[in-house]
Amino acid sequence: MHELPTLPTEDSSSTSQVEEENQSLKELPLGMPPTKQQSWGVVIAIFIIVVMIIVGAFYAWGKRTVQQQYSSPTAQQ
């Protein structure tokens, strides 16, 4: 009979690394992304919050300058 060729085996360190990654993925609750994706989500959320604060500050500053322009001429008369 003919012998089937055997596939080369991986060393045990790469196999154990894959098993650890699979185990860590199994431990996450359903719908939770891996930690690398979570960290990007946190960075994006913080960036959006900071931008919204800056936009709000410019809005309030602009509104205040308009109010001062309308109140200044009447105070001088």
C-alpha cells in the first residue's frame, strides 16, 4: 500500500498561542469586541466628547459676543 504523506507539524509554542487566543475569545461575553478594538472605541469616544465641548464653547462664546455688541451701543447713548 501507499503511505499518505504527513503534513509538517507546528511547534508546540505556536499551537499553545493559538489555543490561548481562542480561549480568551471564548471568555468574552457575546457582542464584546476584543480588547484591541475596545481601546480604539474608547479613543474615538473621548475624541468626539472633546470636539463637542470645543464646539459648544465656540457657540457660547459667539452668542456672548453678539449679546455684548447689542448691549454696548445702548449703554453709551
